[in-house]
Amino acid sequence: MKKYSYIIIDDDAESILKTKTTAAGFSELSFTASASNFQDGLNLVLEHKPALVFLEIEPKDLSSQLSLSFISELHRFFQEIPKIIITTKQKDKAFDAIQYGVFDYILKPLAHLDLLKTVLKLKKANLAPKSTVFTEEPASIVIDNVNNVTIPQNVEKPLTICIKSYGDYRYLNAADISYFQADNNSTDIYLNTGEMITAFKTLKHFESVLTYPFIRIHNSYVINRNYISRIHSGNSICYIKNSSKKIPFSKTYKANVDLIIADFAAGNYLEI
């Protein structure tokens, strides 16, 4: 699971504590430090280079100098600045914040659901397909220029997973995978056709290299969100499309299941 380090910059100590406490409910977020004024906040960002910055732009104490100009200052030092999440009680600066390219704008007091939506957006920001290949033998360099036929390497393609074992190459379309199930030191990969393939890699390995829509919901399962047909919170079970399979989810990964539920609700969605 990808971790996002974050810094809180706010002149209100109580607000800092509230943001930190709410963020602590998400395993994806990792607290780094906090600051109460412009200069200390800038120093922290330069030193730690966090993924996220929670920034107050309407401070109680004007001497803290907190404002959207903090973002402009970051651009002086970084080619790519951290993702900025504005946290403030005022709605009227939202349009201005958009002009500064902020990642999100959350009104105080920070609520769990609002931060859940932000975390979901972070996961969606990592949707670009990877060119990862899973191998069962030591990786080697492949020269794609045989008999004067050149295969372009920079064309973005859907993710293909190659299960490679002693010269046998098995190619799987990642989009066809319903879920992964741990089996000691190997992992069983279940396709939407009902077929199962075993890879001699741990489930933790797959969790570490795959991004959304693959989400871990149990010590033994990583599931493809796109194949979920039903979630029963009372029984802690997910149902798979076109299958009788029921996959349990555990308290440890309940936050991930909440993200899936929020993701469904964020789309073209009608609840009856």
C-alpha cells in the first residue's frame, strides 16, 4: 500500500491536533511534522519533502503569514511541489485556491468522510498503468529489435502481468484478474473466467507493486475493485461478479473497504 507522508501548517494548535487525529484513521497517511507559521512550514517542507501539505490560508494570527502565497514560494524550490490540501473555515478562497493548482480544499472542522474522499482522489491519481512484469527467474534485459523489427517502448498500454518460470511465459491482462489469494509463500490468481493460476510470489509482493483498482482487504486477499458486485458490512464480506465466491474483509483493512464504497458513490451513482 502506498504511503503518503504529510506536514500540517496551521497557526491553530487545536486544529493541528484535529487534522492529525482524523488523518490517523487512514493507514495510507503518515504524519511527518507540523508548523504554525510560514517560515517554519517552508523549512519543514524543504527538509522533509512530504507528499502532502495540509495548509491553512486564513490564519487567526496574521503574523503567521499563512496564505496561498506559500504555494508560490514552494515553486521557487521544487520543480514538482507536494500536493497541497487547503484546510480552512472559509469558503470564499476556494476559487483562488484552484488557480494555485491545489489538490483539494477541505472546510474545517476536518471530517473523516471529507478526508476519505481526498485519500480516494490520491489513489485515483495513481491509476496510470504500470509496465511491471512479475518474474519467477532473475530479471533480464530484453532487446526488442530483432530482424530489424522495432517495438516502440513508450506507448502506454494496459498492464500485462507475465508469470515467468523456466522459459515458460504466461501473459495475463491485469484487467481480467478478479482477485489474488495468498497460499503460504505463493499466490493464487483468479481470473474473471474462473481460471486460477499460481505464482510463486507472496501476496505482499503483489500488494507492493500493484496500484488501484487492486486493493488489499484481508491478510489473504487483494481484490480488484472492478469485480465487486456487493459489499455486506455486517458480515464483512465482498461478493465477486459472476461468481459464487465470497471474500472476507478484516478490521485491519476496513479503511480500504470504506474507500471502495466511497469510490462507487463518487461515480455515476444512484442509491435506492
